[in-house]
Amino acid sequence: MKIAVISMIREPWGGSEELWFAMAKQAIAEGHTVMHMSFDFDTVHPRLRELQDMGALLFRRPGYFRPGLSPRAKAVRTLINFLKKKLRNPFLPMLRHNPDIIVYNGTCYSIAQERQLLQAMGKGPRLYIIGHLNAEDDRGFPSPARDTILSAYDKATRVFFISLRSLATARRHLCRDIPNAELIRNPVNMSDVRALPYPSTGKAHWALVGNLIAAHKGQDILLAALAAPRWMERDWILNIYGDGPDKEYLQMLTVYYRMQDKVIFHGKVGDIRQVWEHNQVLLMPSHMEGMPLAIVEAMLCGRPCMATDVGGAAEWIEDGASGWLAPAGTVSALDKVLERVWQEKEHWASMGIQAHRRAMELYDPAAGKTLLDKLINQ
């Protein structure tokens, strides 16, 4: 069987790529043909090179903007990309290989911008959509976008959501049921899912894990909450792991709040279990999420999580038992929930045990195989 994956993620790689990647490796191992299309990034990510070495066919399409481009350069690049897409449908080279299945991997609604794909694929391959993210604060869509989304959903064999909350939000935004919707779990980047020994240290060590995109992950609001005088007097370290376009902004904000001795930027880390050998609590002040891998990985390592109540966080975190939920990603809401975290310091280790128990109940140890089976058996 020929399986084509189209990613709309506008970064060389992200957590939302892990599910289709695990499926693709399993598919190749079982003798299927795999194709993948990404935006035309400056370099090929190592994960894609790994698939290519296994036999996958890689395709690219225009649409990527290198970080740091001037407004004029962006305008020129936008015009070039527009002309490229007008001259030739970018999906045709991949579709000429006659895939049996197309997996569209994006946000819950990014398919609205893929009219060229929907037109070019016609009635041939089966379509599956994986929606990783929607913003609960959105208030519906203009009719053309809504109509395109619903038409694509109706065309799809399955529309996969990675949290029940995202599915409920999509129903509200689109004002309609999605009868072919289905919940699916993301994989984790760990072969060992045993709880790690809890770090014993007088100083509290918190970890913030994820792409440094403040509008999405809310790191700047967390820093603002922790800059309050009473927090500055307490003994804690915030370890930030990850990279992204807002790294410089967050570093400047750390200097502005005079938090250089309390906030450490570590960049990307290859082994997530190393993070949890030294840290006690995950902080995730996101404004929007699907179901972040950082929460699942922290819980599997035996660490409680503080997260805003967005996406699937409340489906994993039992407030007061395996972690804490903030009602919103605002300074005041985060300050209140952080105070709860601090006052319950003596329970962090036991809450970590509960977090591990909960995660073991929910996570899928073979998520790639699960997705592949759903694709080829329907």
C-alpha cells in the first residue's frame, strides 16, 4: 500500500510530527511505500533523512519563511511562493505516484488552506486528517473557510483528534457534529517508561519544556507571574528546555525581570529522561494545546505537572492528585496555581507517583502501529 503524509507544520520539526513519523517507520517495516511532503525548509531534518534512508520518498512545496527575514524580503518570498503555486500545483509530483492513502497532518483547521490538495486528489486516495491543535478562544470561521473544513472532514475516512477537548472545541467552532471523528494518542520519545527516582534537593527545580513560542506556550506570562516580589524571595530554579523564534525575547524578559540567577535556558535536549533526573515539576502555561508530549513524558517519568486547562491537559492531570490545573494562562491565574504548587511541596514526590500511574493508564506504547492499523484496515 502507498501512504502519503503531508505536513503543514511551518518548522523543520515539532512534537506534532512524532505520530505520523512513528507510523511511517512501522509502515516501511511492514513493506508499505511511504511518501512525505513538507515545506521547503533550508535543510532536511534528521528524522526525514532517516525515513529517506529507509526508502521513503520526500517531496517539498513552497511556503516556508526563514526566521529573521525583513518585511520586504517576506513580501518578495510571498510573491515567489504565490507564483510557484500558480504555475504548478505543488501536490502533483507526489500524487503522480498514486498513493492509496493521504494523511494530512496539521492543526484541526489548516486543511482550509489546502484547496489545491483537495482539488488535485479528487476521489482517488482515502484521506485521513490529524488535527493536533485548535485555539479555544477562536469564535468560529468565515463561511468559505468553514465550508472548506467541513467538506474536507466529510471527504475524510477519519478525522483524528489527539484530545477529546480539541474535538469538543471543533464541534463548537464548526457548529456541527463530526461523525467520523476519532481520538488517537501521540507516541512518546522514550523506550523506558519507568518512574525515575525523585530528586532530593533543598532548592525547587522546575522545568518548562517545549518550543519557545510565547503566543502558543505562554512562557512570557509565566515569567511575569514569577517576577512578583514574594516569588523572587523563594528558593527555586526554572530550567527552560527548547528552542524557537521567541528565545531572544524570553531571554531579554528574564534580564528585565532580573531573574538571571533563577532562570536557565538549556536549549534542546535529546534525552527527555535526563531532564527529569534533575527536575521535580513540569510547568506548562500554554494558551492553546492539543495534547502536549511534554506532559505525557513528564508524567511517565513520575513528575507532577502544572498546566493551564487547555487542550487535553485535564484528561491526563487530576487536579490536586497528579498535578495542578490553572483556569487560564493569565498572570493572576498562574500566580494562584503556583502558590498551590509551592504550598504542597511536601507532596510533590507522592503526586509524581500518581502522575506515573495515570499516564500508564492512558498512553499508547505503540502509537505508530495503532495509527497504521487504522489507516490500512478501514
